[in-house]
Amino acid sequence: MSQKIKDQDADRTESLDNESRLHERTPCSESTHFLAKQRLYQGRIRNFSPGGTYIETSGYFTVGQQVTVAGPFDIDGQERKKQGAIVRKDGHGIGVKFKKQPR
């Protein structure tokens, strides 16, 4: 594969939908691990909100794929695990929309 084609693939974005975000994002640079396809992956959380997160990572992922992400998602900053689905992917990482948690 030529470098030009590789560069084009890295810039390609796939998305499940184009809905507006309901929550403001919080910038972050936190190491994380997440489970996808019964395999553990590593990455870096670049931003998060109550509704989802963007993880800088490498690997082959598909839009709609279920994941469990560990990160500082609560107000106290403690690591929590959240389940969600990949709603966006690009050449640098994945966007995950969290499942709504029952109250």
C-alpha cells in the first residue's frame, strides 16, 4: 500500500450518526484500557462527558461494536468502568457513546 493511500485511510472517519452532543466534553489525557471483542486494548482518553468519550488508540474496530472502558468518569476522579458502543472511528481512535445506566 502506498504512503498516499495509508495517509488517506488515516484521515477517513466512519460514524454511526451525526447527532448533536448532549453534554459538554472535558479535555483529558488519561491512559486507559478497554475491552472489545473479548480482548483488552490500551489507549488514551482525549475527552469525555457523561454521554461518551474519545479514545486515541490503534487497532481494528467497527462502528456499533460494544466496548467496556475504564476511566475517571465520575466527579471524584476515581476510575470506573462504563459500557458503550463505538459510534465513530477515524485514523487516530474511536468515539464511544455510553449506555444509559439504570438509576
